[in-house]
Amino acid sequence: MGGQQYQTDASGVVSLTASATWGTLVDVVSAGYLDRQTLVRRDGTRIALWPVLPHMGFDSDYIAQLVYTAGTANPPPQGSTPLRRIPPGTTAASVSVSSEIAADDGMMAMHESAVASMNSADGGRVIYSVVTTRPTSGEAFDVKIDSADPICTDNTLAYTQVSVSGNDIVGGRIVYCGPDVAKTSTVTHELGHTFGLQHSLAWTDLMAGIRQRGVAQDFGPREILAMALMLQRPSGNRFPDNDRDIPAARRGTVTFICR
């Protein structure tokens, strides 16, 4: 930290022997974790590390793909995308369904189940809810069925397009390419994208980019762990775990195509 080397005690606490001003460079290195590169910031003194857990397939490649690689049809090199997430301090997100979905009991049941999965997976830190009228404020995601959408080609099941401000996800939309899709676990998968998850390397994960027989119907331990750790990092964090130089805020969209 600032050119000084320290070692934590057994509980992970370190006491500084030299002062460190805001913005001082910090490197945290520990066996079994990805190296952390950050700064001394005013918003706290707790620094969380990405664990590497080979026994559960939670390694650097898995983390790079699920969190730091945009899930489009032609993705950039693995780990080249900044972490995008629901903005810090957000406690609620609305899933605003179309009248077609609202009128179908099966579709509504699937969406209620999907938001329950989200709320369980993120530990209740961001509460998702299904609404039929779009709220005038807060994080909201419009959901509809549109088989004629230009993106609904080449076996595409659905896509999620999120609006980003800087690297914060501030809203967006989900489009299903057919009514049957809105009654499957693809609904939960798409909500995972609204949180900031990309596509998983593991074909059995809920967040696998290609939906096929044997894929999970709910979030697994690796995805749940990633969600918790994403909330402990600022948007714009770069792989493997660097948030020293976060780009200036800008607005745009990111699209995740799911087949």
C-alpha cells in the first residue's frame, strides 16, 4: 500500500504503520485468490477478494467469462469487458411484463418464480418484483414477446438489452422470440443478465449461453458466489480484479443473445 508492504493477521485485518491518503495504490496478494488492485477509498476499509476454488470449477477462466466477457453473438476476447452491475445502493428492480404475458397464467407463474430465484441468489440485496405497470422511477426492465424482432433469427430464444450509464445497469428490456420461451427457465437466465451476469463457460449452468437439455433450471453455487462478489466491487472493475482506473461515465446499451 503506497509502497509499503504489510501482512494481515489470521482474520484478514491489517494495521498501517504509515498514513495512506485517499487514492493511494493498493495491491492485495494471497494464495488461492485473484490479485486485487485497487485504491484507498472513502467508502470503506474492507477489501474482498475473488477466491479460486478448483474443486467447484470456480477458477480464473470461469470468473473471466461469467463476469468480464460480454455475452453477444460475437464476444470480445475473454476477460476484456468491464464488470457491469446494478448500481451500488440499488435495493429494488421491477420486471415490467407486457399485457400478453400478464394475461397468461403460465407465463406469470414463470416470471414470479424467476424473480424469487433472483432474490434468493442475490441474498435479498436487490429485490426483484413482477409488475404490470412500468414504474416512473427506479431500475425497470420491460419484458415482451416478439417473434418478428430482427434479432429473433438463427435459433435465438430470447435476448436481453441493458441500458448502461458508465458501467451501471440502469434499466433495459427482455424480448422472447416465442411465447413458449416465456414459460421456461430462460426467463430466470435473462434476469441474470439484468443483474450483470454474462454467459457461463459451464454448459450445465443456468447462465450457459446455449440452452440445451441438462442445463440448470436455477442458479448454482458458482453463480450465486459470483453475484455476491460482484456487489462488493464498483462497476467498471476489470479482470482479474482491478478498479484503479474506471473509465468516465457514458451511456449506451449492451445486448445478450441467448440460443
